Amino acid sequence: MSGLKVTALGVAMLAAAFTGATHAQTSINVGCTATTDCASAAVALSEGIFEKNGLDVTMTLVGLNSNIPAALLSDSIQIGGPTPSVFLQAVDGGLDLVAVAGASSTSATTFDTAGVVATSASGIEKPQDFVGKKVGAPGIGAFLQVLFSKWLIDNDVDPREVDFVEVTFPTMDDTLRSGAVDAVVTAEPMMSRIIANGTGQVAGYFLETLPERRPAIFYAATRTWADANPEALAAFRASIEEAADIVNENPDKGRQAIAGFTNIPMEVLSSMKLSVSDPQLDQEQLDWWVTTMNEQNMLQGSPDTATLIQK
Amino acid sequence: MNSSWWKGLVVPAALIATAEVAMRINGSTSMSLAAPSDIAAALAAALLDGSMLAATRDTLISAGAGLAIGGLLGLALGILFGLVRPVDHLMEVTVEVIRPVPSVAVLPIALLVFGFGYTMEIAIVAFSCLWPVMIYTRSAMAGIEPRLMEVARALRLSPWARISKIVFPAALPRILVAFRLAAAIALVVAVTVEIAINPLGLGYGILVAQQGLQPALMLAYLVWIGIVGWSLNTLLSLAQQRLLGRAARVEVAR
């Protein structure tokens, strides 16, 4: 290939790159992780509710929840589904984000969808047994690990005495089996597989003692976007509210939508409880999270929760 | 080519067969491993439905554009630093401070600045490819036969003529080696960026398959990336030999 051709190819690639990167700015791209928590958005998309309400919505699967604030700031996504811990830490770090609607929250009916699973060799049976043990969690400082730590604190165990390591969900069973960790903080659909494979048993349901309606995921946007698009936001909220009812009353529609969004096979989802979709979000719920995170010294300042939910 | 080329395939084939038998006997329920036959089936399915080819296109566009931009910048800087010593000394600290920054470490900043998409990935790939090309080119400049430079001076060649007629041809074999190295880096960095952050291409395919609890598809992507990388390297090495003939072979043999 001649130098000229190489240059021409380079220029052509660049041109393709830049036209590909520019997206229509009026539409809403919703970014969520591969869990069932964004089921309301997935259903609103698959059932045409967004479209009915005049919104052009696409959904992007984001690998790591902690990437959502940066993705919002760069306008790659206009609405994202961060966990409260990710959201509050981003706000604490100075990013101007606001919560716009609830996605999922804890409930007495779904406490058993997450838990800590230990090998029998580890001898772990009660919270006190975790001291000095190595525990795998999907993310340090992430939703499950924070709530597991809260459970330890509530049972008079200092989480700093537990040796946490990050283990991704799909590798949890193998990591636990190999003995690299004594226990894993996990959730469905992995949890029932680990138990069915005989790799470990549940050593604690740390969501069981939580109050009702603690948010697990909520929809958030930058304050700039939320202020500039009040109509789109109202339409988004109405859509989520309608879709949340569908998810809670007709979980199979939720599963179908989640399967379409995440590519998780239906045979995995069909035996799985969906998180409760909860479109409402109020300040008291955020305050509870601030308190919980402060117990674990996760925040530098004290976020003003009164301003963090878009009116 | 000798007639015993197949001997190299004995070990991989035996390993694959062992893995297949082991997975079948154990009836593995692993969420991160899959039997080779399942991986092959997933690979075929993903190739047929076009998803893997679309992902390959996205990754190659990012890696290629990043390589082109980073490589050309590296080439220009390498020539400049190699030929004009005072500039080299002036920039030494700056370059040595920026160069060791791992490309993956700039990911969060790149996401804030560029957002998802090709631009972010191209920028990071370009950043990674710049340095090896720059350093190879700079040392290639130093390796040019001094008498050639004397000839250039005696002929009173303009700076541009000196670069295009003397410097560039003399340094070309090493520069091409640098580009081959950078091409391998470009693919690795592009896939890494996709796994970590950017929702497109082969790396994102791995991530989605992993999070969607489809280990066979995830490993199929891995195998495919290996095939793509190997093909690219073979192509580049062929191109190098065609372009340079003997000179390339001498340089590679060193």
C-alpha cells in the first residue's frame, strides 16, 4: 500500500469515527448495569411507553456502576441508574448530579435475592465468624458490600477486620470453590447457582433486617440536563411509573425486557425474583443512605440531600 | 515450508481435546469456563448473525485510527528529537514524566472529556502508540550512518530533502518495526478500553457476554480476538517484507 493510500485510509477511518460518535442530542440514552433493577426502564422501552410519551429512548449496558457518573457528565448518557453509594460519592466529590426517579428498592419479598455465601471449610456461620476471613465482593464500596458491612456493624463486627477482595459475579462460584476466598457477597442469579452446585451455604441474608423501601438503584441525571429538559423529564417519570406497575404485576414482562437489554438467557431469568420496581424517591431515603455511608466513613462532606432530588 | 508444519499443532489440539473431555465428564456448571465445542458453536453463531463482525469493525476502526494518529505523531516527534539534540534535551523530562502513565489510568478522565464512542478510544490508543514509535524512531535517527548525513550537508540539501531523501529511507526498516509493535499495542489497548468503559467493539462483546452469564460466547470473543490479532500481525509482517524486501529481513533478524 502506498503512503498516500495509507493516509487516505486513515482519514476515511477518522471521518467514520467522528460521524459515528455524534448522536442526536434530543433523544435520551439510559445507562444501566446488567441487573434487574432497571427493569422499569427496560419495560418502558420494550412496551413502547417511552415512545407513547414522546421520548426517543435508547438503553446502553454499562459495565461498571461506578462509571455511570462520568458517563452522565460527558453526556454519553442523559439518565443513568447508579446505586445510592455511587451517586452520593459522586456528589460528595463535587459532581452536580440529581436523582430524577426511583428504580428499585429493598422489600421484605426480595431480601433473599442477595446474601453472603460461605464454604463449609471456612466454618463461617454467624457475623462474628467473618473476622480475619477473606470475603469476595463484586465491588468494594459498592451497594452489596456497603450493606453487608452495615450488617456486620449492626452485629458488632468491625468490617475493617474483614479482608475484602473484588470478585466479579460470574467468577464467584469458581473462586469460592478454589478456596481463594472464604465467602462471597453475592446476589441472584449467581447465588442460587453457587448453592445448587454445593460450593457453599448462605451465612447471612444481610438485606433481611433493612427497613422497607431502601433504594437499590435510582435514575439520575446531571442537574444541567434536568433543568434544561423539564418536559422530557416529566415524560420520563410518567413512563417509569407506568412501567413499574407492569414489572411488579407482570414480572414475566420485566424478565423479557431485561433479557432483551442484558442478554442474560431467559432460562436464567425465569427462575429469578425481580427487584421491586419503585418509581418514588424521597429525601428520607437518601438520608438513610448518607447515614449508612457515614458509619463506614465513605463520605468526605455531608451532601445536602434536600437539593439532590429534582423537583 | 517444511513438511512437518503440523507438529506445532499437536500440543494445542491435545490441550483442546483434554479440555473438552474434562468439561464433558465433570458436567461443569462454571459461569466462567465452557467446553471448546460450545465455544466453537458460539463463535460460529456470533459470526453468522453479524454481531461479531460489527464488533470487529468497531475495534479495528478505533485501533487503526489510534495507531495512525499516535504513530504519525510519534514519527514526527521521533524525527525531531532524533535530529535536533537540543530539543531532545529540552523535552526529556516532560516526555519521561508523561510516557510511563498507563493508558488505562487516563480512562476516567477520557470518559469525562470525550464520552462513550470512537473518539475516546482513538485518543487512548493514540496515546499508547505514540511512545514506542517515538522512541524507536528517535533511536533510528541516532543509528543513521554519519557519512550519509555528511553527504547531505555536502550537497546542501534543504531540511525537508534531507529527511525525505536520506533520513527516512535509512531509518525506514526500524520505523516499520516500531509500527508493527505499536499495532499490537493498539489492539490490546482498544480491547482493554472496551472492556473497562467503552460500549462498543470486541471488548464490550466480552463484557456483555460475561455479564449476561454466557461463558461460551465470552470465550468465543477471546478466541476471535486472538485470531484477529494473529491475522493483523501476519499481514503487517508480510507487508513489511513486500515493501522492504531484503532490508526488512535483515532488520528483523537482528
